[in-house]
Amino acid sequence: MKMQKNAISWFEIPVGDFERAKAFYQNIFGYEMPEMDMESVKMGILPHDRDGGGIGGAICYGKGYKPASHDGPKVYLNGGDNLDEVLGKVEAAGGKVLVPKTLIAEDMGYFAFLNDTEGNVVGLFSVN
């Protein structure tokens, strides 16, 4: 297989309560989440620049979607210019910061982990 530009092409975060999860992600990212119904699955599209080639993902509720355990795969969402802005909204939105903003390396940026309202552990990344 030829080397691909990105390791991921789309991701989905399973949720147990769609409206609660939607409110959580809207609150921490400060945007109105578009919805999409795909047969028996309800999706809330996370912010990304689709037209500019950005890789997207969604929260998903429905048959076959169950929130992951703390030990499951990790998805890192783009935390914008500075993780402090997003992390400062997590607890008020019903989540919990598990790992605070942490330097990876001076030339790489920062990461953090949060627990969303559905029990998923989600990573965040930013260069600042």
C-alpha cells in the first residue's frame, strides 16, 4: 500500500445520550453542531474544514454504538490555538479533565485527556 497523507480518514465517538453529548461538545468548542441521520444512527458532526481537506468525525448514537471504556482506543481532537480555552470549559459542560495540558516537546505541542459526558476518554492536541 502506498503511504497515505493521513493515518485517519474519519472517526466516530460513540455516545449513550445524544443530546447530552451534543451539548457537551458544543459547549467546549463553542459552535452549533450539525446533525445527520444515517438509517438507525444519529450523528453530530464535529468541527473541521471539510472543503479544505480537513479530516472530520462525529459523535454517534444508535445501534452498534456504545461508549468505550477508559482503556479503549484514543482519538485526539484539535484543541485550537491553545488547549487552555477548551479545557477551561470541560467541567462546566459536565466532563472531567483527566490529564491537564501537558507539553509533549517544545517543537511538537501539547496534549490533554478529558472524560466526556458519555464516559469516553478523548484526547486534545494543540501546538500552544
